[in-house]
Amino acid sequence: MPKKKRRKFRAVQAVKAAAREHIGTPPPTRRDPQRKKPSEQKHKPTLGDILSEE
């Protein structure tokens, strides 16, 4: 069986790991519910619609 490849040292990962040990894991984030935009008319009113309104 071949030897496992050693991972490259990354300072960011080391700092984050140290912070997790010292402070603890951060709470999971919660997404805000998407606010629905008011539905706008997708099409222009037809001539028949305009005449029937009046």
C-alpha cells in the first residue's frame, strides 16, 4: 500500500483550528426566509381588457 500524501500546511486552517479549540465551534447560520416581491403584471393588458374595465 502506498504512503499517504502529506497535506500542505495552510495558515488559515491552522488559525481556524486553534480558534475552534479555544472558543468552540460557531453556531450554524440560519437563512432568512425569502421575502416575495409583489407580483407585477407580466404582460400588458389587451385592448379587450382595457375596454371591459371602463
